[in-house]
Amino acid sequence: MFKNVRLYRLGRPFGLDAAALESRLDERRFRPCGPLETATMGWAAPLGDGSTALVHAVSGCFLICSRKQERLLPSAAVAEAVEERVGEIETNEARDVGRAERRRLREQVMAEMLPRVFTRSRRTLLYVDTEAGWLVVDAASDRQAEDVISLLRETIETLPARPPAPRMEPPKVMTGWLLNGDAPSDFQIGDACELRDVADTASLIRCRGQDLSSEEILAHLRVGKQVLKLALSWDERLDFVLAEDMSLKRLRVGDALLNELDDGDLEPAARMDAELAILALQMRELIARLDAIFGLVGDEEAAGVPAPVPRTEPASVPTPAKVTPSPAEPPPWVE
């Protein structure tokens, strides 16, 4: 179900039940881009297009899904069309085209091209664990996760959520696990890692399919390199790559747990219930273990002092084509 995990700690109880959350999300239900819109973002059914419900509740967790649609307007195509029009004006009118007129031509070109370009959609699953107080987002990047968090914050008007602030530095802890062989007994070291030179942050070593206890890997650690990412298996229940920001990549549920879903007679909704229940319960326990090892809540929250909620940029919203871009930079939707 989830391939990546980015964690956000809720500063206080979530405060909404499934029905109230459904009502709030329905006010920002996803709609496709209009002819002159570069992007839209809203809430979609987590069970897919065959369902209309925006909230799927299981075991104290609310599964929801955001959907973002963007129009693909390559910057090279816009630039080429603008240059063609500039050339026509300079040839036919025997004059130079200034910056202000170039900007107007660019706006005109984009207004004409936008309705004809292709669109691309991206769905992002996330769930709120109302019992453990965590928000879990299936996002491969901080930007993708923050877009979704911002949309949820705008939708329900308040969301005191922040990423983990571990008291123990993850690179030092993971380096110790490899160098000293003292990883906790319920964590098994995998065959992939990423190392960084402390003295030269541009120096990176990525290893896959390697014996991480080999002398070659240990030699890099002895000269000062630290572990940024480490493949782990937790108690034969979850496999993942743990990163220095406490995000999880290449998340996979263990075979023993997947065997519980082998009943081919399960309806899609029932299977989603089972998958979410298994994932949420295992993630709840895993987060508790990571908190015990790294201290995910940070010193301030551990002492009972609320930590400040970081400011985030608002989620992408429909933007008219007639926005004057900076003369030195292309507009933000042009790729």
C-alpha cells in the first residue's frame, strides 16, 4: 500500500471523527484543471475511482488521499513559440522587442497553449493515526509531503504537525550499528546503505547488494564516513531503508504478514481494510521502537514544551495563466 513513509507528529489530539473529516474534505474535493489553469489539487477517494468516500477509517486511523493535476507545458516549447513571434515582429515592423513586450508575448503564448497541453495527475496516500498521534504520508520527497500537509492544514483550518526532531543523531546511531555490530536485536541489517564523508559532504558512496559487515565497508566508516541511509528489516515484519531524516523508503510488508491477505475472496474494500489495519498497526509499533531508540519527539516535546510548528508553503492551487513572471525566470509551472 505505502512505498514510502514520511512522519509528522501531531502536537495535540486530532479532534475530528471520520464523519467530520469527510465533511471538511468534501469542501476541497478534487476537480480537473480548467482550460487556463496550470494546476489543481484536492481530495480524492482513497479506495479509487469506484468509491466516493474520502475517508476510510480502520483501527483508529483515517486513510485519505490527495490528488494533484498539472498541465505539462515544456519551457522549450514556450521559448520557441515566443522567439518565433519576436522574429515576426522584428522582421515585419523593423524594430526591437523589449522585455515588457516579451513578457506579454509569453503570457499570450501560454494562454493559447495551455488548453491544448496534456495533464499529469499524482495521488498521495496518507493516514492519521488518532491513537498514536502521528500523520503518515506516502511521499518520496519533502516537497510532495509538504504540499499534502499544507492542503490538509488549509482544509481543516488547523494542523499542528511537524516532522520528527530526534534527540539522537541518526547518522551516528546507524554508523555505530555497522561499525560496532550493536544494532538492536529486533533490527536486521540489510544489504544497502549510503555513506557520506563528514569532511566532504559532496563525497557519497551508495552500496546495494553488499555485505555491510565486510572489511571494505568498515574501512570507509573507520576513516570518518557516516551512514545516511541503511536498509533494515524490523522483526521480520517490515523491510525498509531508514534515512537520516527518519523517512522510510522502499517500504515492504513482511511475507508472514502478507500471507494473511492470501484469501482471494476478499472484496476490494475488505482487502483495503485488512492492508491498512496491518500496515497501521505495524507502523504504530515501529514508530514506538524508533522513538525509543532515537527520541523522535525531541527534547522540548519530551519535556512537555510544545515545539514551534514550521511554516510551510501553501499547497498548489489553481493559477490563472495571466500571471506576470519574473523577466529573469520562467513561470513556476513551466518545466
